[in-house]
Amino acid sequence: MKILIVDSDQMLAKNVKYSMQQDDYSVVLCDDTGEALKRVKSNSYDIVLTDIEMQQKQDFTFIQDIRRVSDIPIIVISKNNEDINKILALEYGADDYVVKPFNILELKARIKAIKRRQNTEKQDHNRGDISFDDYQVKTLGRVLVKGDEVIPLTGKEFDLLYVLSSNAGKIFTREELMSLVWGYEFYGDLRSVDVHVRRVRRKIEPSTKHPKYIHTKYGTGYFFKIPED
């Protein structure tokens, strides 16, 4: 696995790099978001770790810029523990959020969960496609198609939509979705589930205030409803 670490705190970045190399990961360090974006465009990485305090507001733009060219998993590492910061990072396209100071084992657990997911994705062609209305959730290529239009989804968004739509009518708790989509239970922040549901809804629902497909079971979780013909 090849990891790109984008952090102005080079001491921390070097410590993380050293620890990751003990697990045979290839790690590249970068302290500038502009240079990091060029690297993402011209190189193949499996995951990006980025500190959104580096350039404050510009770092949210950095996440958006990555999302325009790649669905590579992004984990934000930040000393900011405020809920609004976590939610904004996820809304802008991050897959996960880890607060500094963090236990390196926690970070490794999240990275390993992503690695397991990526390994599973290689077998996606064995799973069936899902169709509802004008949409097709295609496992080959992991894309959502509406008519002739491809609806861009991140890896987590695709997995969330697939889990829900392939189990129409089944109510999933946030904990279950965290385990199935993110691949871990103990370290997960359940707000990640809510944020990603909102992101998927914005891409498929005619009205996010009155969802047609992804419904909320208050006090429990979420379920998918395929409209009847």
C-alpha cells in the first residue's frame, strides 16, 4: 500500500512514516497541498492522510480538488476536535477523521480497514448490479449510472449505496453500516454514517427533505426503498 502524508508538522509526519514502514507500507511525505495535488494527479496512491490545519480553509479546497480527479480514500488528521470541523471535512469529501494526538494503532486500524475494503472491491464483479428507476449501481467499475450519465461517487459513498440498495427494506443501524462500509466498529465515528448518507442523498434524491430512496428509521438507522413500478 502506498500512502501520501500531507502535513506541515514534519516531525509527526516522519514518526507516522516510520511506524507505517514497519508494516511494509510505502510512504511519501509532502508539506504543501499544491504539490500534494500534483502528486495525486501523476502518481498512484492508495490513501491520503492530510492535516486540515495546514492551510486552514484552503485545505478543505484541497480535499475538493482531490475529489475532482480521484476517489482515493482520504483520512483527515487534525488537532481540531470540534464537531463542525469533522462534519465539514466529511462533507467536502474526506472518508474519515482522526484527532491529534492519536494512537498510532487506531490510525493503522483505519488504514487496514480501507485496505480490506480495497481487497474486497477487486471481487465486486461477482456481485450483482442493482437497478432502481433510471439508476444502475454497477459493480464492474463501481459506478452509479443514470441513463447515459455517470454520477460520481467516492468509494465509501458507493459502498454505502450498494449495501443499502442491495438489501432493500432492511433497516441498518449506524453501527452495522460502520462495520460493513468502513470495516471497523470500535474506532468508528457514527457521524460519518450520517454525513455520507446526506452526500449520497444529494446525488440521487429528487428532494433531500423528502427522500424517495434512502429513508431514516428514527432512533434506529437507515433503510433503502425501491419504488414500485
